[in-house]
Amino acid sequence: MSMISLIKQAAIEAVEQNSPTSITYGEVTSVNPLEINIDQKFSISKEFILLTSNVIDRETEITIDDGIKNKAVIFDGLKEGDEVLLLRAQGGQKYIILDRLVRV
């Protein structure tokens, strides 16, 4: 499911339940099993987390200049200590990890 589809699904469910979505921040405290600490108040476990392709390892196909297609692995999986941007949906029952935060 694409990130746009996930956001649309979250928005539709929020309207249906009369419970708006909100954006929050968190920190990955464990990768296996996945656990995110939100605002130093509480942690959510993998049962309540949805991931986008921005935060997982994935394989993709690339084309080299000479037209040869190759497969490449993108290592974007979450790591302990990563700060993430989350979209809270369904009255707080599910959280979608949209992406990592980058400090500049």
C-alpha cells in the first residue's frame, strides 16, 4: 500500500469515527520487536504501527547507462535511536511511520 493510500485510509477512518488524526514524533527504542517511544510518555508496539516504504529495507530495479537492468537493495530500515515522524490515526489505535527526522 502506498503512503498516499495509507494517509487517505487514515483520514477516511478518522472522519468516520469523528476522531481527527494528528502528527507526532517518536524514537525507535527497539527494532525486533519494533517499539516506538512517543514524547517520552508511552511506547507503542508493532501491533499498532504501520510502516511506509520510506522506513524499510527494500529491493528495487535500476537501469545502468548502457541499458542493463540490475536489482539494488535500499537499506532504509529503522534503527534504534532513529527519530521518526508519525501520523496518529483511528483515535490513537494505529500510528503510521511516515519517515525519519533529520537534524540539520
